[in-house]
Amino acid sequence: MNEAPRQDEDILAPLIFFYGIGSTRPRVTFVEPQDLAEQERGLLVHDKDMTPRLRDFHASEIDLDVAARARIGNYLVRASVLHRHTDGMPVEFGAIGIHLDLLPEEAQKLVLEGLVPFGAILERYQVPHSSHPRGYFRISVDQRLADLLGATSGQILFGRCNELRHGSGRVLADVVEVLPRLV
């Protein structure tokens, strides 16, 4: 059974972290899935992890570049860009909050190293989890996001807020994902 997407600011918390609480950030407008651009809708509207989806779509392994991170106890928040391994092209900006205590010790180490995308770690360690998209949006990117994604300031991009739940039912991670325009 699908839950109605939440369209309030708490599902944007990882993005708010990236910009800093109280700071100016790009304008996000929540939209229905059918209002997303066609190609982005195909990449965003599903209940699976994004890393394998992006890897399949781009026919390339996906690399991780962490732009910011903070840790409070067993909770890690980071903002990163996923790139195609083949040519370094950015394929996603992601801001994520991860509950490390729900991961095996070796997986925690990889997450903290920040070299492997979270979805690839979940795959590698077969962490039982499910994906629950909470809302879709369009975002007018500022220069900071534009630089990370190879976009232009003011360009409209699309994304989603997703909640990953551990097999135990607990929230494993909250994710905000923004896709660059595909040519």
C-alpha cells in the first residue's frame, strides 16, 4: 500500500543540513510524479535504491564525492555527488542522513570512509531494507548546486525525498536526491 507523500520541510532535512539551518537555499516546489520531466520521472518514480538504478541507466559504475558531512553519535549526515565512473559526469546530488547502528560494522566503516555510494554498500552487505519515496519536487538550483551538478544557476531540476527503512522497520536513512538534466 502506498503512503501519501509528505510535503513538509522535515523530509528536506538532509538538504537543509547541506545549506545550514536558517540559511538561504534553493526553492523547492513539491509536485505530483506525473509532473516530473519524462526522463527524470523514469529515474525517480520507483520504490528502489537510486544507486543501482543510476548504474543501470548510465551503464557505468557510480563513484561518490562527498561535499559535506557531520556526525552526531551513530547518525551521519552527508551531502555528495554521484558520478559516472566512465567519464566523471555527475548523475545525482544526494543529501542523506544515515543511522549507522543499523548497519554491519564493515558497512559502517565504508559509509564513514565516504568512497562508496550508500546504495552500493547496502547491496554489497545485503542489508535488509525497503525504499519509501515521500515526495517529488522541482528545484531552482543556486550556484552551489549548479557547480556540483554541471548545471546553470536558476535551472529547474527534479528530485525526490526518500526514506529507506531497515528490515526491522526502523528508519535507516532519509535521502534527498536531485538529478542533473540529461542531454
